[in-house]
Amino acid sequence: MSRRRSTLFLVYNLGAEMVYVLAQRLNSQNVPLKQAASAIDKIISMLTDWDLLMILIRPQEMFSHEKVKNIIEDIAQCSTMRLDPVSMDKLWDLITMVLKWQVTLSPTSNEVLNLSETHLFEIEKYVSNVETLEKLNRIQSCLSMLKEGLGADELKHLHSDLMSWLKEFNVKVSLLIKLELQTPDGKFLKTPNENNKTVLSNLGKNIYLSQENDKLAISIKEKRQREMNCLQNDLLGSVDNQGNAFKFTALKTRENNNVFDKIDVKREESNLQEIFNEFHINDNDNNEYDYD
């Protein structure tokens, strides 16, 4: 079989769908928002771990269903939230079937690449930790580089690789049936109507929670805004009681003092392009992930 990087796109798409499902469950079970945010953030941190990327990015045969399920299960179980075997099997059936529906409606490899980008940018709303956000941003950058740098053979076969891997999954998803996107006998429908036109035009986004009902994402967004306000106050001071002047505290401006010129913004992953250009497979690599 050909050695390509289709598994990378498979795992990140499934991982993002897993985040959506777990966020929905935490919302519906009224888990305290701080606890829920911590659990989802830990899962995203594990999904975007650099060591995992280094395994997935190797040109290689598609991972088996068992191996991919092991990866997803390890990530799902990494936080304080635990799923029993029955729940884990249900989660697996749901995310594989929803991804199959999405890939079926994305008939070209370029559309699959766009779907993957959407997934990785959408889960950002569930990130509540700065370190996790940095890890996710790094994976987003890697995916953008891959999107631009995939060889002709990989680009040609990406869609067919994923469809071939997903073909054995034939579960009926109640939400897809309710939205008239799947028939009761399991076939996918592509005809837009009032119930599903928004979902069809936003493949890769969360189909379980609307923006208005996503309490977890809303609370994380509000927390970020509070942190940003605090940062602005620390840097620029706050408006006085009359609301017409700033009291600069942490940062005092002085003439010819180019403070921002001295900030080192160099990132250690600035050589990411070299990874894609000069990646060599080493069968003796040692890492925490062992899915062989």
C-alpha cells in the first residue's frame, strides 16, 4: 500500500468531533463550567500534543480502525472525566459516522482539507488554557503548511483514503435523521431545507450545540474577555471615575523609548517548514505513544 499522511487528517477530524460531543454532554449534564472547561481543555491539549503530531505526520499506510480508536480513547480518557466502555463505543460510533457524512459531502481532497481546517479552528472556542492554545495554534499552522505542500499523489488520494477507511461504519444518527440529512435506512441526504441548510453550509462546525446554547463556549469566551480586560488595564491603566482619562500604571510612555522593538517574538517552531521538507522515518523513535 502507498505511504501517505491521510491518517493525520483522519485523527484530527475525529478528535474535533469528539470534542464537540463531549462538550455537548457536559453542557446537557450541567457539569460546573469550571470543571467542564478544564476537562475539555485537557482533551484538546492531548489531541494537539507535539509527539502525537510527529507520529501522524509520517508518510505511512493508513492506521487500522483499532489503532485509531485506541488513540481517540486515550485522548478521551485523559482528563478527570471518564467514559465507561459502553459510552466510549457510542462516542466512537457517533464521531466516525458524522465524519463519514461530512467526507461524503466533501467530494474532493481540497474540500477535505478545508473541513480539517474548520474542525481545528472551531475547537479553539473550547480552549481555556494559554499553553493549550499555543499547542493548538501550532497544529493549525502545521495543517496550513501541509495544505499548501501536499504532493500530487497525497492530494489525489486523500478523499478516497478517508472514504475507504470510513466505509464500514453504517450507524444511524438520530440528529442527522431529525435534520433530514440521513434516511431511516442510513443513507445520506444532501438536499437543503429549512431544518438543515445552516448545517450543510457549515460542515466541520458543531452540529450538536448552537452558539446560543453552548454554555461552555460562552463561559470560556467571557473568561478570555475578562483576562483581556485585565491585561489591558495592567498595560494601559483604567479609565478614571469621570470616564474621560486613562491612568497609565504598568506602562509609562517616554519619548524615543521603543519598548516593543525589544520584545523577542521568535517561536521555537519557526522551523516547522523544515519538518515537512526533510522528514525522515526512524523506526527506532521512542515516544509516549505506542499504537503498534
